[in-house]
Amino acid sequence: MSYVSKCLKRLPNYFVFKVIATELDEPFAITVDPISGLMFWSDNGLYTKIERSSLDGSNRTGLLFSEIIKSVTGLAADPMTRTLYWYFC
């Protein structure tokens, strides 16, 4: 099982991480919209998914669930227009 995490603290010899999302098959792309406080990621497992959460990991929501799209390989958030772009194969 894979997961998405964020770095909470960087110290001289180690990093402290917080797990944001669990139960992912193959997490791939990730992007952040700092103005709206959201993080987006793709999961290219058995079914392709795009999900989002608040930067602290709360309010996790699915945005895309597809059996047809094989993988989302790129994500980009435009904070000014509040638009999420993705590239898929």
C-alpha cells in the first residue's frame, strides 16, 4: 500500500512527515493550490483516480474515478482561476 505525505519539519539529519492519504495503489502526480489550501494527487492503480484534501489532510474528496483513463501523469493547479489541469494517457 502506498500513501501521500507532507513534510512537517526538516532537521539536520531527518525529516518529520505526516501521512495525508492512505489506501492508494500507485500514487503518481501531486500539486498544491496554496491560495485555496488544497492538495491534489492522482492514483493510477486498478482504477485511475484524482483526489484532493486540505493541506492538513482533512476533507479528502474524490474528483475523478475512471476505468477508461489508464493513468494521470501530470497535475497542475492554477490558483488565480481556481482550475485544476491534468494530463492523462
